[in-house]
Amino acid sequence: MKPLSLLIEILIILGVIIKNIEAEKHNKKQKERNVTTQVSVNEVKRLLSHILERRKLIKVIYQRENALGKKKIQRKLRIRGIQNKDLSKRNKNHLRKQAKKNFTDEGDQLFKMGIKILQQSKSQKQKAEAYVFFAKAANMGNLKAMEKMADALLFGNFGMQNITAAIQLYESLAKEGSYKAQNALGFLSSYGIGMEYNQAKALIYYTFGSAGGSMMSQMILGYRYLSGINVLQNCEVALNHYKKVADYIADKLEKSESIPVEKVRLTDRPENLSSNSEILDWDIYQYYKFLAERGDVQIQVSLGQLHLIGRKGLDQDYYKALYYFLKAAKAGSANAMAFIGKMYLEGNAAAPQNNATAFKYFSMAASKGNAIGLHGLGLLYFYGKGVPVNYAEALKYFQKAAEKGWPNAQFQLGFMYYSGSGVWKDYKLAFKYFYLASQSGQPLAIYYLAEMYATGTGVLRSCRTAVELYKGVCELGHWAEKFLTAYFAYKDGDIDSSLVQYALLAEMGYEVAQSNSAFILESKKVKILEKEKMYPMALLLWNRAAIQGNAFARVKIGDYHYYGYGTKKDYQTAATHYSIAADKYHSAQAMFNLAYMYEHGLGIAKPGGKDDTGSTVHQRGHCLPEPRWPTVSEGLVFFLGVTASLSPSHFLHYVKQQLSRHTFHTFRRNFVICLWTHFCSFLSRSC
């Protein structure tokens, strides 16, 4: 297979990356992996020797049969000859199948070893070693390993991005029915990265991918039908796609709590990304550790929470989490006690599952009135873990925790009324508690709200509301982890790798990824796209982000039409977008841009004077007549009156007086002064 010839080069690159790992082979885990590798190699040798011995035995038998055949009559020799040929063919086919099976088994073993190393490793060097095994397994035809290698080549894992090689692998995998490959090819076609820009072909790939079981393809199609991107807008079809993904995510959430992923906006602090509050700087982390060791209980609990679920760019580390929680619990922290109970209830490497220990710590926290502890006791009684099932006790503890504002308890109450567990079914109460929990971002509460809106259970059915809620749940999928890898790639200067990851998330409907992708494209540092495609693609992404409520993106669209980036210059369209940003989102930048355009008559015709086309209002019969101008002025001044916290009626009265007493030129001058004054006032209050 042609794409596999590239794997040799990948192996060489990976070999260079992991040279330094050799010094760490004294580590116990490394020894175990070496032993496992040796065992698999010995097994392969044993299989190969078995095949060779079998071949020798067959050769001896064949020679003996030929010797016996020569002593028989001609007729029997012909018959024997035919039989020998058939036997030879059968033996050869058997050997071929056996060799193929052995080859496949070895590839499977190498792939499993790579997965094991990837799951256990924390450093990039150890993860790179896992890809050595994937490369070897892929070279043996293992489809899952080939998918891993294709993803690594596409997203630039460990600095080995090669779009052309990735496409070749994906095309080969797509022929084998790989839905991951079909989804990837659809993504590349939709952006024109390494392939022809073809939205129709992308839609076909996504359709086949979703039919094969790709959750990402389902999500992409859901977003496309929701927004009408290259398909007719259809809420019901979008609902169907999003529900399938949301069901999958909800099932995962019920088994274990979701791990939220920080979505850093590159547009917020482009000059100093390291200070972004979504990611914890190493220096700040060291300072927090220092405070924790000095006995700061609040910091101890915070660090424990960060390590428990892997927040702010920190790795998930149960041992560190338990260490900080125990220190805080000894100092009397009820939250720490509750989190220790949670760790023992769910079970992990540092705190093996133990209902009795969980009950002990939850009780200690609950005795101090802690909401998390009360909720924990409710869970134990609800599911009968370590205690008999008691819905009445569970309801009591959930209500106490819910009154204190704990969203998980509010969700549990909603679920009890929704399912009728220990109480009469009451969809109104279920909706009430689901809604309360959803306001704090409780994902399962959002899911059940979507279920209620989708089916019209307890509420008036609303397809649009259901889709929006399902979409929020879908965005909690494991694929959201690419936000972190994309951010770190951007921070490290690997722009192409960062763009590909953000662009895939943008295709799935993540607004933050859409604005980040557009931001990277307009920087013109990308090498995987032609320069003439960058501004049009950025404009497309800014537009998608603006539709989802991003005020900065709305201003950007105005800028692109104002300057003619990726489209023709169009002052009127620019003014329209600035107006939306100013009216709907109170954007100071949009107000400034509108004031400037109004002062210079850009995109807004000036009665009695020339507009941006060079014509006077009296020369152009299709321009708005002068009596219509107070309406525009009233609208703008009304908005500025609101932003300046003054009475809008006074502003309207002022405008009408000025229009009746002064010429338009005088009013225009006064109005611009007023506009600038209130704009400056807005800025001072914003700062």
C-alpha cells in the first residue's frame, strides 16, 4: 500500500524524538513494557518457527507421494498428480491464511501495547513512544493503528504534520469503510486543506461517516442543518443528529462526571496568551503549591479540585488530589471532606471504591451543613451503596443540598420527579429543578431539559430550544480536548497544527473554535492554505461565530466589508454589521466605527452633500428623503441615551428641537459631537 511507505520516515522521526527515553528504562513501568515487548517478540518467533517447520513437513510429504506415484501405472499417476496439485494448493492457501493471521495478530498486539503506553504516560516523550508502536502496527495493516497515525499526521502530533500523507492514509482507510477516515476527508474537503474545496463532496463524506457511527459526523451534520450550511435549514433533521450524539454523551456522563475543558479565546489576549485566566501558568501554580504547603486551606481545596478532574491545563492526578484534600480535611474543611467522600464513592487509583469510607466522609461534611456532603449521602441512599435503598432519606438530603444551591442535588431532585423514583411523577417540578441545575451548567440537567422540549413532556414542544440544549451537551464530548492541544500548539508557534484542530472543532459548531480559526487565518501565518483563500475563509468563520452571538466577530465582519478583505468594499453592509454590534451587544468599538462613518458620510448618505458614492442626495432620486433622517438619528441617539444612562425621551425631544431650529449641517455637527461625547462616556464607564 503506497501510504505505508511513508511510515518508515515517521519511524525515523519518532526514533529521534524518543532517544532521551532510553535513560528512563530503569523505571518499573518501562521494565514491564520491555518484558511485554520481549514476550510478544518471542511469540512471533515461535509462530514463525512453527510455520517454517510446517513448510518443511509438507515438502517431505510431497516428495514421498511423488516417489510412490512414479511406481504406479500411468492412469494412477495422472490421478495422483491431480490430487497432489490440489493438496499443494490447499497447503499453500492454508499457509498463506495462517501467515496473514499471525501478521494480523502481531499488529493487534503492537496496537494494544501502544494504547497502554498512551494511557499510562504523562510526558510527551512517552506518548511519542506509543506512536512508534502504532507505526509498526500500521505497517502490518492494523486499521486502528493506521487511523491513529493518520490523525497524528493531520493534527501534527509531535511535530510530524504531513497533510498529503494523512490524506493518502485516510483515502485507503475510507475504502476499508473507516468512518473516522470519511469524517476526516469531509473536513479537509470543506476547508480545501490539501484537497479540492468541495462542499458537496464534504457532505457526502459526512453522511457516510455518520451512517458508519461517527459521532463527530453526526454533530457536524446537526450543525449544518441547524444553520442551513450547504443544506436546506431543517430543525427536525438537526434534532435527530444532535439527539444521537447527546444520548451517547449522556450515557458517558451518567457513568462518570464530565471533565470540563477550558476554551481559550485567542482574540482576548493575543499579545500575552500566557496570562490567560483559562490556563494556569507554571509560576502561579508553584506559588499556589507554596501557599498550600504553608497551610492555606482554600488553596489546598482548589488544588485538590484541579487535580481531581484535570482543570486549568493541569494533568489529572488522583494522588495529588487526595493529598491536598486530606491536608485540608485535617484543618476542618467541610468541602475537602466531601470531596474525599466523592473520591471513595467513585473509586480511583488513589482511593479505591469503598462505600463505608465514602459514608464516613460525607457524614462528616454533612454535619457541618456542607451541600456536597448532603448530596453525597443522598446518592448513597438513592442507589443503596453501603446502606439500604431509601428514597425518602435520599429525597430529604437532596432537598437540603438543593436549598443550598448545589446543582447536582437540584438535578437529582428533578430526576426523581421525572422518573417517579420514590415520588409521584411531576413533570412541572422536574422541569423546575432541571432548569435550576442547568443555570449552573449541570450537563445532565441540560440533557433532560432537551428531552422534555423535544418530546413536549411537561412543556410546550420546541424543536429549536431542544436543539440548542442538545448542542450544549454534545459540546462536552471527548473531542473538546482538542481545545487544549490546539491552544498549546498555537502558544508553541505550531500555527498549522493549531489551525487544523481549531478548524475541525469549528466545523462541529463550536463558536470559540470558529473565532479562533478566523483569528489565525487572518494573521497570514498559515502555510497549509493559499494566501488568497485565507481572508474569504476567515470571513466565513467570523460570520458563523457572529450568528452564534459573538459581538467581536460581528465587528470583524463589518471590518472585512469596510476594508474589502475577502470580499468587495461595501460601506453600507459594514455599517449594518456595526449597528447590530452596537445595538445588540453594546460594543464600544462598533459605536466608534459608526461615529467615524457617520462623520465622514461613509455608507450613510448626507442630505445636501455627497455620500460615499460621490453623488448628492438631490442628484439621486432613490436616496431616502430628508424627512426620514430624524428616524435614523432618533434610533442612534436613543441607543446612546440608554448607554449613557440618561432619559431617551429627553434625547428624542432634543433631536426634534434641533431639526426644527437648525439647518441639517449644524445639527450634524452637534450630533457628531454628542455621539463622540457619549462614546467617551461609555468608554470611561466600561474601564
